[in-house]
Amino acid sequence: MDKTLKTIEDELSWLIKDYKATTDYKFNKYLETLNYHIVYEKKKIKLIFQFLMMQKEESLVLKIIYDVKDAQRENHLYEFPLSKIRSNIELPMINDYDCQRIHDVMDYEVIDGQIKSTVSQLTQGLTYTEVIRRNIKDIIKYGRELRKKEAKSA
């Protein structure tokens, strides 16, 4: 496992202890993925923090995924890739200060025809872990709001 992902694991160990999160790790030659799964509301909401490490771009991105079951037990996926922050993606579960911090670490440049991050993967990773730590209650609450919305539309 990459050093940056190891650091993220260390920084987010409280998620396992406090929120009973489970983790899984996958890798291939292009991508390393570290996922944190938090299941709540009687297994009706699954919150996933998906860290994607892209070796070629020297970049780390975080995707927040909600897997919400409606009244008919059908799953609805809501994905919030933080890498789209510069494309004005709405992140209602993250405060404005942290949205700006995410925006600041998502800076890229083209070097020899390839897109490379101008911010180190470690800096990106530590920023993401701080954002999760400061916004975890709102992130979980937003999952409940999505579930209510699905229950009403069912």
C-alpha cells in the first residue's frame, strides 16, 4: 500500500472505532483504492469514502458515495467526486471553508502532455481526512436527508 494511503488509514482510524466503519483495499497498475464503509439507519444507508490514488497523474481524489435503500428496498446511488469541485459540484454536506480547502488542493498542470497534480498526494490526503473529521456529522446527516427524499418519492 502506498505511503499516502497508509497515512490516511492512520488518520481515519477513529472512523472504525467511533462509527464502526469497515475498510477494503484494491489495486492495479493504474489505481489504488481505499474504501471506508459506514452502514447506518438499520442498514438502509451505506456511506462510502472512496480514496482513489492515480499513480500516473500523481493525484489522490476522494469520492463520497451514498447507497440509500428506499421503501421498496431498491438502492439509489449518489456520488460526490470531490475532484469535480472546480466544475461547481454541489457538496451540501461540507462547510464552505472545507469546500475552499478541497478546491485549493485540486490544482493541476500539464507537463510533457500529461496532467499532473501540483499538490502532493500526501497534502491532498491530509486535507481530505481533516475535511471528513470536521464534517462527519453533516455527512452522515445528509445521508438521512437523501433517505427521506427517497421515502417520499417512493
